[in-house]
Amino acid sequence: MLTYGTVLDSLADPTRRDVLDLVRRKPSSVQEIADQLPISRPAVSQHLKILKDAGVVTSHPVGTRRVYTVTTDGFEVLRQWLDVMWRDALSAFAAFADNQPNESGANQ
């Protein structure tokens, strides 16, 4: 099951963000990604597994290789969490502002 924590954890690593940026710009194989970054193919594969488990990339076979692309599943889970968090923060701020004295000294 995808959670916002899994997505955030997957994006916490700068190398994984670099991998995601490459895949975002162009669907790529492990070799194509490794050619662009200073890491080995096995390291790219490990990063892609974490990103795939977090629902931010997916893969499909093309000939004898797998090509990775961005998917929105994990980002949708993260967006829903951020929407709730933002709504709650705005509600808390509105409640705080409503309880502040106005210019005459009375609460609003």
C-alpha cells in the first residue's frame, strides 16, 4: 500500500531525485540512466526499485530491456496528504486570526 511517507522517503535521497528527473524528461533504461549519472547500473536498479515501490516510476519491457517512466500513483497519495495538511493549516490560521483582538481591542 502506498503512503505519503513512502513517497517522501523515496524522494529524500538526492541520487533518487536525479534518477527521477532523468526519467521525467525521457523514459529510460537502467543503462541510459547509469550513463548520465556517476553511479553503477546495480545502484541505478536499487534506486529504481525504491522509486517503483513508492509508486513514482513504473517500467515496461521494450525488447530485452525495461524502460522506466514516471507514474502519478505515488504523487497522488502525496498530493492528497498535502491537501489535507494545507487545509488544516489554513483552518488553524483562520481560527487564530479570528481570536485576535481587532483595532478596538475586541476579539473578532
